[in-house]
Amino acid sequence: MQRTPVRLIAAFASLILLGAACSSGGDEAAPEPVASGDTNFLKGITGGEAAQQAAMQAKMTEQAREKIKHIVFIVKENRTFDHMFGTFPGAEGTTQGEMCNGKNLRLKPAGDTALDVPHSFTAGLRAINGGRMNCFDLMSPDDKTRPYVQLKQSDIPNYWSYAKSFVLMDRFFSSVYGPTGPEQLWTVSAQTDRFVEQEREGQYGSPPPREFCDDKKERAYAFKELTPEEQAQAFALEDVPNIPALTEFWETKWACADVASVPQQLQEAGVSWKYYRGDNEWVDPLRQIKPIRDSAAAWKNRVTDAQFVKDIEAGKLPEVSWLTPSFVDSDHPPMSICQGENWTVRQINAVMKSKYWQDTAVILVWDDYGGFYDHVPPPHVDLFGYGLRVPGILISPWVDAHVDSRTLDFTSVLRFIQRMHDLAPLDTSAGLTDRNASASDMVDLFDFNGKPHKPLILNERNCPTPTQTEAPTTG
């Protein structure tokens, strides 16, 4: 499983071009192909072809807005694609892993309560190892094989049913190398205000748990405000990776992000939205975003996850929903993935049994890699990632079942929301990225001319008795 260290090539190029700005983080030598549903693909096309493509885009948008009236963005935790769907027919998966010493090994059965593995920002960089994807064993020195585990179809039969019946995305990447907190910020704001780590000892203010914008004593690691030359240096160090040198570009600052967000855009545009949040101390992005926390009108839309089904039953589902579970239902190891799957089934069944099914798109993802093995090198587009590949499933009556392999991340979901409601991309340049503006918007994953998919009502499972009691390492 030896692979060409493609990220090292980008590193050397970055070192040569230290004077070049890299706020977009792109690798000029090997740009990612742009999906046809991305409005940015019109760049570089001129004349009649551009007009034709623009007309196609306008028609596609018109169809999407006619058919899709509700978007539900469900975010679970801490699994990779190979860990969950590495044996899925037709998908880019594997049953083999590679260790940092070059040894290959077969991925072992994960079981219902796989043990947690460290999955911080720097841990993600070490695991990726410049695109070699072979140093996951460094995450768990006491048990080097812990990251090399895989779920079978029988372990996650309902997740498998969704993947088989709708669109399984096998090049959906987390937006940042880890951990959960920064990833979750990315699901609403397409950046982290430069934050990279927020779960270190000594950063919790007084006292724990995290209170973010409500506690001015809290601190978190973030990239400094870098010059273009410094950005290029840091970018190259991620490809080596050289963690000690990279962290010289970090600082600590108040764990409260003063950034714009898609919920704020929706609020200002008069589009109904809610953030349905389960009880989870590591997942509270709206409490981390100062403009949302300071807005009484926006803050009231942060409600419990139990309210989601109640709103559906009451006929009050907003046009855009974010939905995250409590920690016990999050799929975060060592929690039972059977129990987490049952929670997901309850939410999606509620949509499918309701009047909303006919005009809803559900996007189901996992927020970071959780320390588990994946063999696909993530594109290195800016200082934050992409992070490692995670499962993504698009569930809607307006899709045909297939495996889709275009490159996506959480900003693609945000771009989809923005396109559906005629909202501009967020200006994330202060956060050292332009990912929201350049993201593929997912619209061409749909088939609005086909016959609508019937609801797929699934049964919850009887879960095995938990056998693991180890506490999680981080969010």
C-alpha cells in the first residue's frame, strides 16, 4: 500500500513560493476538478458556452427551489469512511491499513463500542503524514492497532440501508483536521476564526465545562494573523508534517469566534431556521459565535434535539435545520453505534412519515475522523484541511441511489443552503480560507426530473449490552 507522497510535492512548491499569497490555500500544481453543479465552474468559460452553462445553472436552481423546501443537516461524530463503509459495493473503500513503519494489516472488527482514539488537529496531520495515510498507529501508542478497525454491514444495517437507497458520498471530507469543536464551527460558519484546538487542559476558564462566549477566561489555540509568507511556510509544514514548527504559528485567544455564519444569514434574510442541539459539552457552535450569542432573536433558535420531532408533528419544521444528538447518541466512541443509529432512525423516520418528506433534503454526516483509519488522502486546500474523509449520505425523494465521488466538505452543505435561498458566500478571508465561495453546492446530486423516492421507514434495533467503559479522550 505504498503511495506517492503527493502532499510533499505541494510542500516543496510552497517553500519555493514563500512570497506568494495562499489565503485560499489551493495547490496550484494539482487543482481539484470542479463538479458541474458548482456555480464557480463558469469561471474561465467565455462566449456562447458560458451563456449556455449559465442558463443550465439557472434552470437547475429553479428546479431545486421548486422541489426542496426543507433542508435538514444532521451531524454525528467521529467515524471515517473506511471505518463505516470500507466494504460498501462500488465505493472507494478498503479492508487494509498501513502503519507508520510500512507494515500492512487487515482492519479488525470494530464492534458496537469501539474504543476512542485521539483525534486532535495535530493528530490528524500526523495520521495523514503528508498524504501517505500511514501513521494512524501514532495516535494510540499503548495499542497501535486501535485505529485500524472497521464496522460490518451487520453492525450498522440501517446506516447501510440509507447508503444503499439514496446517495452515498465517498469523497466527503471533514473540513478541518480535528477535533469536534472546530469541525462543528465549520458546519455553520465555513471557518473557525482561526481556531484549531479547544480541548486542552488549562483552557477551560472557571470552571469546566466549556462556556465559550459566556466565559471570557476561556482560551483556545488558533493560528495567529499571518502574512502571506507565513501562511505559505505553515502550509508547507503541514505537508511534512512538522508539528513543533507549525505550532509556532499558533496563539491562544478567547474561545469565542467573532465571525459571520449561515444561521445569521438566514436570520437576516427572514428564512426560518433552528439549531436542534443535544446535550453534548463538545458540540455548541452557536455558543461559540459572538454575533449569534449576542442576538436574542437568533439565540432563541438554539433548542434541544427533542424539539425536532415535536416541531415536525406540530407542522412547524423550519426551512433549514441543523440537528445534533446528545453525546450518548452521537456515535462518538466508546458510545454504542447501535444506540446512535437508533437515534438517527427516529429523526429520519419522523421526516419520512410527515408531510415534509416530499420536499426535504436530509444531509447526514460525521464531524471528524475520530482517530480511525482511512486510506484516501484529503486534498490540502488551506491551513485547516481538508480533514480526513468521513461518511456522507444525501437522503431525499429527489435522488437516485448511487455512490457519488465528487469532492465535498461541510462548506458544500452550507453552499447548498445559500444557493437555495439566494445567499452570498460568507467572507471567510480573515479565517485564512475562501472555502465557502469555492465549494461545490451539491445541487447536481439530485434528479428533479425523475420519480420521487418513497419513504424508507426503518425499524430501530435491539442493541447489544455495552462492553466498553473507557471515557472518550476528547470531543
